[in-house]
Amino acid sequence: MDSGALGRFGERIARAYLRSQGAKVLYANFRAPRGGEVDVVAREGKLLVFAEVKTRRAGGMGRPLDAVDREKQRLIERGANEWLRQLGTREIPWRFDVIEVILTHGEKPLVRRVENAF
């Protein structure tokens, strides 16, 4: 599986995970017209969650969370700001999460959610 396919697979797992936790997935792979991106936009009650998904094979170096550097955070923030602009309000609670998906051949994926990641 190449890195693109690995990422898409991880995003499907993350969306299923969010649904299993009671979240409603509103959008996958949101791309803002003026730049910015969010892997998953979800709602948990009145809370909006802008989630970045990072998928790695087991045994890799470092945590997937470590790949969400300041530049990546800015892209996600721009995407979230565009989403909120389209809603016409910023008067709703929201946060940024990172969902780590670790894949081990022949095993169930490990999913870790880092709430308020940045």
C-alpha cells in the first residue's frame, strides 16, 4: 500500500472510530477555496471537531502526532476558519483533534485520539 492509500485507509478508520464514539461526521477532506484543509469535520453534540488523521505502520519512528507541525497546524486552522466562515458564526464551541491510526499487519488497527491537540 503506497502512502496515499495508507492515508485514505486511515481516514476511513478514523471516521468509523468517531462514529463509534457518537460523533456525526459532517465532511471528509474539506479543502478551503483560499487554502487550508481538514481531514474530518465532525459534530459531537454542540461541539465541532476539526480532526487531522495521521496513519503509520507499526514500528515506525515517532508518534503520528509528531507529524502535525506548526505548518500543518496553520493549514488545518485555515480550513477550520473557512468552515466557520461558511457557517456564518464563530459562536459555537470547536476544537482541533489529531487521530492517530497505527496499523500492524494481521491485527486490528490501534486508534488514539488526542483532543485539543493544538
